[in-house]
Amino acid sequence: MIHQKLIDNLSSQFSQLLGSRPDMPGQQELQQQVKTLLQGSFAKLDLVTRDEFDAQQAVLLRTRERLEQLEARLAALESDGMAAAETAAPEQQDDTPR
């Protein structure tokens, strides 16, 4: 959900825009309607806060690091397995009767 601070900031900017015409009738009601409209519009959007975004980014970074560690470990195990298979293959050939 969007922080109230953002909505208040946008409402404040709109108020400054209207501030140049203080004699305009219904200015307070218009400002309140704009604020309500902004709140409703942001509520309909599927937005996350910066804190939520940063938390998910940290989780993704840790997951990526763990994946890279596991990939390196798998590559090492595969190379060890290949090396063991290659050294075992010549030994088996020497033991076969001719």
C-alpha cells in the first residue's frame, strides 16, 4: 500500500497550484476530492512500498548467491566424478583378459 506521505505530498503540490487563486470558490472541497481520488487510484494499483521492494531485493540477492554457490559445488562434484571415471576406465582395460 502507498504511504500516506506520498498522497499528502501530491495533495500539497496540488494545493500550491491552486494557491495562486485563493478566491476560487470550493477550493477546500476540490482539494479534498483530489486527495480522495488519489487515495482511491493508488489503492487500485498493485504497488509495493520501497521497504517491501528492498526486502524482496535482498531475498533475491541471497537466493542468487546461494544458487551460484550450489552451481559451483555441482560443477566441482561433476568434474571430480568425471576425473574418477577417467582414472578408473584405464585400470579396467588393463584387467581384462586377452
